[in-house]
Amino acid sequence: MAEVDGQHKSHGMGLHEEQLTGRTQQIFFSPEESDNFLYPESFEVDLDNKAEFDAGDMEISAINLKIRALMQAGHGHIVVKNPLAKHSLGVGILNRLKLEFEGSLGYFGCGLIDGPNVTVHGRVGWSFAENMMAGVAVVEKNAGSTFGAAIRGGDLVCKGDVGSRTGIDQKGGTVIVGGRSGAFSGFMMQRGRMIILGDAGINLGDSMYDGTIYVGGKIESLGVDAVPGEISDLEADWIERKLSAHGLSAPNGVKSLQKIVAGKKLWNYDNLEPTEKKIVL
Amino acid sequence: MCGIAGLIHRDGSADIGGEMTSMLQALKHRGPDSSGFALYGEPQNDDYMLRFKVAEQEEMAHGFDIHAEVKKRKAIVDERIQSSGASIVEEQDATEYAFRYRVRFSNGDANQDKLKRFADYIEDIEGAEILSMGRALELIKDLGDATRVSDQYHLGTFKGTHAIGHTRMATESDVDIRSAHPYWAYPFSDIAVVHNGQLTNYWGFRRELERRGHRFMSNCDSELIAVYLADRMSDGMKLKDAMELSVSELDGVFTYLVATADSLGMAKDTMAAKPLVLYESDNFIGVASEEVAIRSIFRDEIDTWDPYEGEVMVWQK
């Protein structure tokens, strides 16, 4: 019964627009595969064990190796000072970790992460947290284009403005933008949620397959097959709680947010696995 | 790829040669083929700064006669400057094939038509290309990374108010000086352009602009932007208006910077597919393809942001 209630609840929130029937989409872990719960070479860390270092004169690979070495030594809270907008910092972290950057990051920061809680006390360049699987990543200032490209899970937050193509190819998780988001935000979005508290640029949600976008400000224009939807009370409650968790709020209340979903006129992928397709064909 | 950078000091002259070298060197990974600088110094009297070359760097490694040939070409340039009613006040040879002249026109008068005729006369000499001509602008470009070009042309101590620069990864034209950026907006003195992107209606526009009497020195699509802006301004259009028009008329993905005697501008296409990061304070504006370039001259934390799609901005010094 609890399962049925949960299903109704998730449908009420606009989740599961698409019926998931594929094998790989439904079962990620099973108790029999307990060895798979942890990534190889992930580390046992103590979140109260803090370490910090100055990255100002370090090369990119040396900085990433230093983070890894500190995790290996059991540090669960790492502060990187003076990152100086260098590229590809904090990437590929598959660990519980509290990671702080005291400054700005360049391109491809914190890509391919699964699990850490990241805070950037500055701006990030293009493609921050690309392919993020889980965890929380918060940017205190602005972000460049393709913010959260292809993320699959977790919360990705930018408290300032973001460039174009935010959440391109988003496959899950939640992207939150405190300010404006540029052109083609939500382009080819497949699942997950995006909350833009400011304005959205041209072609919002262009060619989105699924997922939901909420916008607090003006929408310059909608993209192909992106259509308005209605926010349910359940969704409004969820958005309220999600925003407050990150110290944000909708300027005119969550009920005033505009909801954008896929019209599905262009929807051209089905729920079948390749092998199942062969059988059908 | 390709990297572009620009800066403008609003509170007077500064070490722009060293600053632009640092910014471009930080962008070396975006394009190591060539580097170029458009530096704006303090104008002196009514003199014009002339930067020109009489051969490509690559040519210097070929043939027994090229060294004598280069001297011969330079002598013809000198002769034609004199016969155009101008005198060479100051002369520096940064390399065997590229030169920096301070030129004074005898009656102090050098209107647009006269400058165009002068430029055409010089460029009529085999191998000669005027890289820039202006009261403040000095345009330097050559093969190699920014540090190499800066050292070669002694730019580290260049003082001025603003600059734009470029690191090039050649994608659609040759690796040579004529295809390197920045481009001078011939025949307009003191206007230069750098660009990152691809223009997809290059040939159509080029043919149209050639019919209107403009000259192209390369097959690089970036040169089109400089010539396009020159053409629109020759019709009386203001720089910012011409830039805004370019965003709708030029097709493709592009971000470009333009500098004039007293201003710096940026334009971004409507797809916003090419990066640009901006830092603005009361006395300084810095723009670059990546923040790491701006941070090469500001180690302390600063607030930066991305201009949006279709955005055009112009700052005065």
C-alpha cells in the first residue's frame, strides 16, 4: 500500500511522466551485489577531519592528486584555497566528502562526481559538475555555460547568474539557478528538475524529452516542443522545501513559478532496451 | 578553438604589453599556432604608427635570395612613404621581415581617403602588408605563443590604455602571419578585431564587401568582421550600432572583441556558443575566453560573469 501511495505521490509531483520499463533503468543495485555499493578506490573518511591547502602555485593534476591523498588519509573535509580559476579541479570524486573551494574554478570543475558535498565560494566556468551522479554542489557566485550538463542526480545550485545551455541533456537530479539562465537552458533535457528563479533566455527547454523546468522570471522564448504545465500543491511544497534547504526562495512565491514540460510531439525514443526492440521489430 | 582577450584601463596608461602577454599565455592551450596583440599607446603629435611586414616568417627559411629580397622590398616601402608626402620619424625592426615606423604626413593632414591610397600604394609592393596604421594602435602578430611573440617584438614594456589579443588554433586557413589575428579594419585607422568562432556566411559577405571596394589579405573568416565593421562605419554608422547589426547579419557561432582609439567592445552571437568572461571595476575592464586569463593579472578573488547571447557592450577609456 505504501508503495502505491508513493507512486501516486510521485506522479502528483510530475515525476515519472515516462513509464520506466527497461531493465537497466529500474534496477541499479541489488542486495546480492553489495560489493557494488562502493566504488573501487573510494576512501573511508571522517567528515569532521578537516584539511586545507593553498593551490595558488600548484598545477591542476597536483591539486587533484592532493585532494585524493587527503581523502586517502581519512580527511572528510577539504578546503582548497586560491584555485585561481584553474580548469578541471575536483573531478571524478566518488566519495563522501565535504569539499570547499575558496575562490573561482575554471572549466569542467567537479565533473563526474558521485557523492561529495561541494561548495565553491566564487564563480565557475563552463560545464561545472558535468555528469554529476549524486551529492550536492553549490556555487556562491555566477556560473558559465553548460552548467550541470548531463547530470543524473544530486542537487546542483548556482546562487548567481548562469550562461547558456544550463542542464543540457539533463538526465536526473535538480538544477537550481538563483538568477538568470541563458539561451537553450534545458536543451534536450531527459529527466530531472530545473528551477530558475530569475529570467530564462531564448529557446527554453528546446527539444526536451521529459523532466520539468520552473521559471520565476521572464521567459524570453520557449524552444521546440516545450509547453507550459500546471504546478500542483505537492510540487509547490517540494520546491519550497528544496529552495529553503539551499537558503533560496522564489521572488514571488513558488505558486507564481511558470512550469515548463515536454509537449512530447517530438518524442521519439521509447522504453524498450535494444534487445527488446529487436524482438518487437 | 582560439582564445581572445581584451583590457582597458580607465585611469590612464599602464603596462598593457605585459598584461596582455600574461593573459594570452594563460590561454595558450586554446591555440598555440600564432599570437597577436593590438596595443593602444599614447598618441604623439599627429604622427601615425605603421606596423607592416614584407614577408611571411616561413618565407625567411626558404631560398638564398630572400634576405636580399626583403631588404629590397623594405627600401621600396621607404621610397613610397617619401613619395606619398610623408616622412619616417622613427624606425624599429623587430624582425628581419616586420617593422615599426612612426610616420608624419608633411602637411599634417591624413584624411580617410589619403590613408587608403597610402595603404594601397604600400601594399602594392610584393609581400608587403600593413598590419596596422593609426595614431594609437600598434598591431603585432607572429607565429608561436604569446611569450615568444612578446619577447621577439619587445612588448613586455609597452605602455598604453587598452589592448586586445588572440591565440590562434588554425582551423579554416593557414598557419601564417596573414591568417593570424588581430585584424586591422582597413582602411580605418586605430580599429582592430579579434574573434573566436566560425562564420558560415563568410563567402557571401566577402563577395559583397569586395564589390564595395574592400580588400581582404587572407582567407580567414575573422578578417571579415573587421572589414564588415569598417564598411558599416564608412556609411556613418556608430561602432556599437555596427556591432549590433553584425550579431543579426553575420551567421555562425562567434564571440569577437573590437578596439578603437578610445574604446573596447565585445559581441556575442545569439547561440552564445563561444565563451567570454567579463570582469568590470571602476577603473578596469578585462574580458577573455576564460577567467584564468583575467586571473593571470588579478590573483585576488574578483567577481566575474558571462555576457549573454546576442549581447553587445562597448566601454570608453
